[in-house]
Amino acid sequence: MKLMGKKPNHNSPTKKLLMEWRPGQVLTSAGMRARGISKRLTSHLKANGTLASIGEGAYRKATETPPWTAGVEAIERELNMRVHVGGKTALELRGVAQYAALGQRAPVWLFGQGKTKLPKWFVEYYWDAKMRLVQTELFQEGGLGISELKTAEGFQILASRRERAVLEAIHLIGKDHRFEEVAELFDGLGTLDPAVLQSLLESCRSFKVRRVFLYLSRESGHDWYSRLDESKIDCGKGKREVVKGGALDARYHITVPRKAEVPDV
């Protein structure tokens, strides 16, 4: 009589986990539990070299190095954190421009609502780009102008639409961005949606952001600028020094870079 060995369980949680694990994916402890992987089994998978920790509370396949987009997907989808990719990074991902300078990769700009803090494992892991978190309540409607984006690596993340992303970049003028570098972004923004812009500008809490955006929009000469209803956009009162020592724009009452004087011939 031929003895039959025990058939492998192709439906085991471990087998299913490894079959569904996408290249470069990051899973949190919560994600492991949701997939039927206990803490004890997770420890076993680490011990046998199948998985490796990304700090405390997140995991990767031991043979893979996850991109930053995998980490963002994990904190958004598995931890339900109110964080999204915004500003210059969102513009880059949406094809507006590239921001490589001096051989160094530009930082990834993440925007978190209010006092949102990133998990320790996410902050301390050595990603393929430097992560920068901006904590802000820039808009009254927090989720306005944000949509899902599939990255080149195949991860689904939340990212600002171009209309919101440029406002977020303006928000950082004087903090992390120069006025001139944000102004250059407008060269690639000829097809913005004026209806989306209108909603964002009315929801925006910053007079500075509203004024600078309207000034740069006027200077850009894009068609959508004339379709904005400025009577519904509150820009506050008084003068604002946006550029130190700059020239005062008569319409929006902000200081802007002085235009270079053309020498007499």
C-alpha cells in the first residue's frame, strides 16, 4: 500500500499572502492581520528570511527594496492616514515638470491635514527620496482637489490635482520655495480647469496664496485666468510682503520680484 504524503495547502494564509504580494509592496501590521497573518506567523516569516521589517509595524519582502510610493500607499490605505502627495511632487507625477537639480532627487512633498504625524517606521526608513511633511489646513474642504493616482511602480496613492498642487506650492513660498521657482511652474499649467480652481480658491484659507496665484495667473496669460470670478474670491485687505524688497503689485497688493531693467541702447 502506497502511503500518500500530506498535500500542500495552497489556500493557506501564507501562500495567499505571498502570491498576492506585489513587487515592492509594503504591508503594515494591520494589513498582515487583515490577511490572516498572526504576529507569531509574521515572526516566523521574518526568521526564515521571507520578510523583513521596515522599522516597527511594517514589512517588505526580504529580497526587495520598496519605493517611497509603496510606503505612501500603505499609510493611506492600511492606516487610513489623512496624508496625500502634493505641491511640486504631485505636479511632477501628473506630468507638469521634472525637478531634478544638481544630481540630487527632489524631496517628496506630503501634505497632512492638521497635526497629522507620520508613523515612526515611515519616517526612519531610508526611502529612495527625502520625505517632507507639510502639516496644514490650507483648505476648508480638506479633500477638495485630491484624487487617486497610479504610479509608475503600480501603486495607488492619493495626490493633488494640478489645480490644488500649484496652490500648495505657493503656500510654501518664503518657507521652502522661492517665488521665482514657483512662477516657473505656470509655464506648464495652460490646461487647468477654471471650475476646479474657482472652488479651491474660494475654499482656500490663505489670503497670500490667493493673491499670489491670481497674480501669477494674470502674468502667465493662460486662457483660464479670464474665466475665474474674482468677485467671489476674498483676498483680504492691506499689503502683503511676499518678496522681501520686491515691487508692489497695484492690483493684488503683494510684493513681487522687480523686473530687470532694460538698458538704453
